[in-house]
Amino acid sequence: MADPRFYDNRGPFPLAQVCAAAGVALPDGNDGTAPVFDLASLDGAGAQHLSFYLGGVALTDSFLASDAGFCFVPAAGKQRPAPPGMVTIPCASVQHAFA
């Protein structure tokens, strides 16, 4: 979750709006009206949070154990299976989409 001392949470926002703002496509078969309440790290995320996974071995355990409901993931390269309940959102640049 973003530190509330520095950021005002203005959500929730519909998943489709989050994807549009990030310049990525809403993943096929997902509900664009699903609410995204806040941002969080992979380790600290819950079902209503958006997180990100850059790929690579170092964060794979955190990704596979995450409870994040939504996660930006790299579109290129080896695709890891998402944990149950997580909507993965493929991005050309995860860093740019999350920013």
C-alpha cells in the first residue's frame, strides 16, 4: 500500500480504467469493472491491490506466493503461471505501466 502520509488514495478505480491509464490492454476474459483499491508490493498485497512483477528468478517466490488481485507482468519472455485469484496484466514495460 502506498504510504498514506505522502499519498491520498483516490480509489477504487475500475480495472479497465487502470489498464487504459497504464497504456495496456485489459486482459481477455477479465471484468473491466473489477475494483482496484490500492497499490502494494508483491509480499504485502491483498486481493484488491495492484502490484508488479518484473520477472527474473529473484522475485519469483514472492510472485508465486503473492495474494495480489492484479499484477503487471512482462509481456515478453517466459510467462509464469499466476497464483490463484491473480489477474496478470502483460506489459511491454512493467516499470512504465506501474509508474
